[in-house]
Amino acid sequence: MAKIVRGELAAEVRRSPLRLLIIPLLAIDLFFLFEGPRYWIGVWPQASVAAQLPALYLGPAMAGVAAWVAAKRGPGGMGEDGQLLPVPSRWRSATVSFTSTVVYGLSVYAVGAVAAAVVSVPEASLGFLWMGSLLPGVAVILICTALGHAVGMVTRSILLASLACAVASMVVLRYLANGLELLVFYGDPSREVAPIAVSFRLASALLACGAAVAVTVSLMGWHPDGHRLQAACTGAGSVILLLVALGLLYVAPRVSGPLVMAREASIPLCSNAVPKVCVWPENRKYLSELSAMATRLRNLPSMMSAPPAFFEHGLRNGGAGETEQGFEIIEGYLWSAADGMAQRVLDLSIPAVCELKTPADEAKVVQARREVLTWLKSHAVNGRRPAGIRGGAPVDYEEIGRLVLESQHIQQTWVQERIKIIKDSPCAA
């Protein structure tokens, strides 16, 4: 039996109209994989998330093409003699028809994941793509494909159903993907996908697929030779399955918890320099530059003290509740790492000792500390803030970026002026 099903599926895949659209679907996936920043290359958790995010666009595309294919094929269910197939054969035919469409969607998604892996291998540490980060994208593609297939099968409108499904899926994902945590949007090595949470999403996807198949079977039953009561029951069952699937998606964040959770700390990868810098092994490609940043923070005026080691966030206590502030590398910008490292130096060198006397004194001290912190960050990166960074504390980043290129005497005088403001501000009684 399994051999017969495999043979029918292979034949259905070969003659599917989707073979004409495989190149455009691949183009969609690869375009959205590579069109943005490529900081993820060489970092396995980041590459995994980058390979998954095109599902935001591939999912709606699959909803549209699934509706097109379903409307074009129709429910089928007729044997070579023109008679309606028996019930088991109808279910098999409907399953094979739907699965052939799914095969194309998941194959395109897999090719994108392989492309992300290929470009990451030269720079990455030992490891591979994280399957847990790829599974939410699989769930999104399955759900979109199932909904498109069902709508196309019911409406039999080749053009309108395709456009409606593609646009509706795009709008829903645009506004609900984040709130419902349908996808992972950032691949920090200190975080991983929670197995229970992703299981809820995959269960919802499989129920939606079952509903799509059941819709096809119910439509077969409306043939003059069919049993319409049985078909109506199957159709009602498909609606119930679909509602349960959507309900699972809605309650998943509340029942199963967040899609991502803190990852258990692994043995860090550390530099040999002083101060030592330790990162998650997946962030190996940043270690040499981070070590250079730590060295610059060590070579500061005598009133500043660097700690013996800097740790990336999540390595001390495996995530939340760390006793020492760790640095983070956000979207490949080492400016974010400089922020955490500079904060450690500032806290060691100029700790907050008391509550200040007046709000005006507090405002002056806060501003002075912000300026010293920005100077430390600029010193760490040996220049001004990267152009791609926006927002942040209300300080003159351009001026401070130029300051770190001045002589040590000029910098020391500037820093001492701000330290004097901090230390001379009167404490509340």
C-alpha cells in the first residue's frame, strides 16, 4: 500500500502545475534570504533564523499557488470508468493531491536553508543549522498552503482565490506573526526555540492540513453518485478541524509559553588576551575584534578600571538573572557589545554611591554618566558610532566619536570634567 501511495505521489508531483512555478518560488525565498543585512552568515543560530524568515513571504506565495492548483484540478475522485471512487480511495487521492503541493513548498524552503548553510560554513564554528529555529517556518508554510488549497477547492476560482489567499495571508502574517509568535525573529545564541511551543504550532499546521484534505473529500461526495449526508459530515469535520487549528495558534503563547527561551550555558569560547573576552561558541567570528575592543578599554586613563573578563550575555547563569552584566551582539553590530562592555567599566570605575539631593543634580549626573559611557563605547570601537545605529541616549555621538581620536591628554581632561560633576554632586540627607 505504501509503495502504491509513493508511486501516486511521485506521479502527482511530476505532473503538478507547480513545476512551472518552482523557479519563481525559489526566487522569492532566496531574495528575502539575501536582500537584507548579512550579519547572520557564519553564525549558526542567526543563519537558522535567517533561513526561516522567508516563510513570511513564501507562506503567502504558497497560499496563492495552492489555491490556483486546487481550483485548476478540482476535487477529482473519479475512477477510470467514470464512477466515484470508494471512500478509502477518495481519501488517498485527496491526500496525494494536497501533499504534492506541500512537497513543492517545503522543497523550496529546504533549498533556502541549504543556501544559508553553504554560505555560513566557511566562517562558522562546528555545528549546523538549528532545526528548532526552522520548524516555525515549516508550520507557517503548511498552514498557508492548507488554507489556500481549501479556498481554491471550494471556490474553484483560479484567479480570484489565488490573489485573495496570497494577499490575506500576507496581511495576517504582517500583523499577527509577532503577536502570536509564529516565527523566530532573532537568533541570539543565548536563546533557543521551546520544544513545547513549536509543537503547538506544528500540531496546528497538521490539523489545518487535515482540514484541507477533508474539504477535498467532502466535495468529492457531492457527485451524483455520492452520499451527500456523508459528504456534509466530512465538510463539517473539516471546519471543526480548521477552527481547532486556528484556536491552537491563538492559545499557544498563553498555554505553551514563549516560542523562545533561555538556553542552558555552554562552555564559552574565550580569548587569551587580558582582559579576557568570552563568547558563545557560535559567535566565534567576532572574538578577535571583541578582544581588540577589550584591550582598548584596558588602555584607558588611570581613573578607569577594566574588569579581568567580559562575558557575552547568557554565559554566566544561562540567561536571565545574571549577576554581572554581559554584552550582546545585536544584528552583527559590535557597537551593542561595546555598550555592555563599557557599562561594566563605568560601573567599576564610577559606581553610583547615593541618592542625589535634587532632580537638577540627578539630571546633571545622569547626563555626565551617559557622556562618559558613550566615550567608553567609542573608545572600544576606536571611532564614532556606526551610521546604521539610530536613537540612544541624548548625547553628541559625532563630537564624542571625534574626541576618541584626539590625544590622550585632551580625552583625560574631558573625562575628568564629567567625573568631577558625578563625584561632587551632593547626596540627599
